[in-house]
Amino acid sequence: MHDSDRDFITQSIDLFCCPKCGGDMAFDNESFNCSSCHQRYQVSDGIASLFWPNEWNHSIDDVTDRIKSFYEETPFPNYDDFDNVGSLMDKARRGFFARLLDDQIPFGTRILECGCGTGQLTNFLSVASRTVIGTDICMNSLRMAKGFKEANDLQRAHFYQMNLFRPCFKPHSFDLVISNGVLHHTSSPFLAFKTISDLVKPNGYVLIGLYHKYGRTATDLRRKIFNATKDRLRFLDSRATSEDVGQAQRNAWFTDQYKNPHESKHTVGEVLHWLRSTQFTFIHSIPKTVPFERIGQSERLFEPDRPGSAFERFVAGIGMVFTGHREGGFFVVIAKKSKA
């Protein structure tokens, strides 16, 4: 285990809890140990496996193992062979959303990313003196994340294997919790949201990214075409053939978008119900919930915006049929937790 990770655990052991029973944890340089149930969690390849499986009844179709196997085989998003911290920063800041996050999340913020994949966002946000913890169910993805972190000496990024339904962190521990493109690959997106939202401090923020009910239309159509033609028409998705990224990243995008074994689709209106039931207030969305309003270059993501009426959200959602293909039919909602 890297010295920075060992030091972080030692200094922040009160942040952790047993994902099996919720008890306090101790760390002995080789493993985490629960003081209540005495469950032991090993460190493998320098990554602590704090994963505990769901204990649901058989009426729930638990897709965790299927999704885990899928991403163990095809980690997403992949790194290019030439990536270093400079190229990662450059590519991320060319992206509209990542640049706004980097500009607007204060230094010193404690962030948790649930479902970090190969850790690109976790590593990127850690550069500006933020403590960023990335968790995922897939060890292959986490090995890539940790390898990049260590190759570029990113001492404020940390990675752990975790089931987001069974967190290994105590409630109310983070200023910002991010789960971008993850909840729609779970058996119960709302339960997943309730679980991770409990990790947010009062007055803290949660950011979730989900597939849109209407914005996914073009992707669904292309998936049928690819399946019928045995993937011979990949040029129909420009990101799957773009020369701006390497072959590994193109393949990872294509597989994630068109071969994933489980996904669900949602609307902003549905997420607003989630927020109301968990004492969160809507702050912002990308794209906007009001028709014909665009996100500007100076958009303030953490300042309150109007959520729009049900009719406005419906019209804006229908518009995603025509625009959603640009990012895979994806939308982001940012919300703030109440003080109490």
C-alpha cells in the first residue's frame, strides 16, 4: 500500500465503518478489522477490499454480480497509453462539465465518488488540493485508477472496493458525493440514491448522473442496429470511431454503451421525488429543465436554478430525443442536503 494511502487511513480511521454491521474499524497495515462483528477486510494489490454483498430476499433481481463481471472484463473509462496527469487535466478541462466542477469545487473539499470506474474523475479532482475517495465494485478498474495515481504521485486520491448499497464510510462524512453514470446499472436506483445520500454532510451536495428516459432513444436504436449487423456499423456512433482518443478508450465506450447487461432510464421529475423523500433540495441540472435554456460557459453549478414546471420538464425531456445522443442520453442533477 502506498504511504499516502496508509497515512490517510491512519489519520482518518474514524471516517470508516464496517460495511457488514456498521461498527467502528481498526487498521493494522495489512487489513481493516471491525471492532463489533470482527469481520476482517484484506488489502490486495494495495487496495482495501471493503466490499460486502447485498443481503436481499430472492424477490429482488440482484444484478451486482453481472455488472461486476462486466466491468472486470471491460474497465470504463479506459486510459490511453500516453496519459499522464498533464494530459488528463488537459482532456478533462476541454470537457465542459469537468472544467466547471474543477473551477467551482473549493480546495479542501472532501469528496466521495461512488462507482469511480478507472478513477479518472477522482484523480482529476484530487489535483487541486481536495481529498477525493473513489470506490467501485471492480478491482480491475481500481487497479488502473491506483496505477495512474501512483505513477503521477497524486497523494490526495484514494481508492477502495465498495458496494454502494453497503457503504464502508459513516453517515454525514462528505461535503460532496458523486455517482455519475452508476445508479442506472443497479437493481434499485432509488435505494442506491438513498444509501449514498446518507453519506452527505448537512448542507453538503450530491451529484448524480443518469440515463434519460427519452434521451436514450438514439442509443437504443443504434444498439439494435449493432446487434443485427454484428457491430459492423460502429461509425454510427462518432465517439466509437473518434481519433481524438486511443483504441482502448473507444472500445471501452462502445462496450459500455451497447453491451451492458443492465440499465434503467429516468427523468428529472422522478429524481425530484427522490430528493423530496431524502431532505434534499434541487440545485442544478445538465441539461437544463426549462426548454431552450442552455448551460453557459460561466454556469454556476452549485447555485440554485429553477427546476421548471412538470410541463417544462416534459418539453425539455422530449428535446433530448434529438440532443441526447451527444453524450449517450445522459443528464446530471445536483442537490443540496438540508441542515437538519
